[in-house]
Amino acid sequence: MTRVLGQVRIIPVGHAKPSEVRSISWLDKPKSDMARAASKSVQDWAQFQQYRGHRITVSKENLHPDNPEGRGTLTVEGVDTHYFVVVPASQQPVQAASLFEGGL
């Protein structure tokens, strides 16, 4: 088992830009560990940063490593306020032009 790094992006409903981006990590096996790590991170953010004292529900049924379009939902007092997506960190190094050899 290896640890996978990534981000969970918390996006308000009706918006395209995330209001919060949090770094998370999860084990590659079992596959449900990604959803568990993401929902815990969102729950912690909602309880301690944003909606302290409110009834919070985090839904993670659409999150799965094999489904890149999956997203979870954050519900506060029965109203869907945010959704969240998980983005794994890139494992491939990015090719860059050399600063000393003069270009691409």
C-alpha cells in the first residue's frame, strides 16, 4: 500500500471557484479510503472553520478513485451549501525548458 497525495476543493453551490483548497492524503488500497479522507477533511473544515454549532452532513457516495467526475456534497441545516471534488497530485514530472540552454 502506498500513500497518495492530493487536494480536496470545496466549492460553493453556484460558483466555479473553490472557497477552500485543502491538502489530503489517502492509501491507494482500499479504494474507499480516498472518500473517507476527503469527507473527514470537509467535515473538519465545516465544523471548526465555517459552520460551528450547525447541523452538518457530508455526503460522499459519488466519490470514487475510478470516477474522475465524482463529487461529494456538504449540507448545512438541510441545505446543500457546497460540493467538493478530490484532485490527486500529479505523479509525472513536468518537462521544463532549461534556463541555461536557451529555450524550448
